[in-house]
Amino acid sequence: MGKIRVMSGKEVCAVLERYGFAEVRRRGSHIVMQRVDDDRSTTTVPVPDHKEVKTGTLRSIVRQSGVPRSEFES
């Protein structure tokens, strides 16, 4: 496993969009991304719209979204 790189909230959203997520709402400094899965369940991931998303927050986004960690590594 490589090291997770520092990314902005917009960059994280761009990666999530490639995996079927769409922005459903935005409030304050957070963007809520959501994807409808094959079994009609939804996966919802909040993303802070900051210049630099902290590493622990980014790991949590990776875990919640199910997107491969390699997409967020340098």
C-alpha cells in the first residue's frame, strides 16, 4: 500500500464521481456525495470542501465509499 496523498475536497469529489457518485447537496463547508448501488441501496459520503482534507478524514471517505485506496495514493 502506498501513502495517501494530500487532496482538496474538490479532487476527492472528482474521484468519487468517476465511481458513480453524484453531489446531492452542499451545506456550509461540506459536500454530500451519493451513489445508488445495484441492489437499490445508497452509499452516502460527506466530503469537507477544504483546500487540504486531513489524512484520517480521507481514509474514512475511502472506507465509506468502497472506492479502491489506490485512487487516493501518490
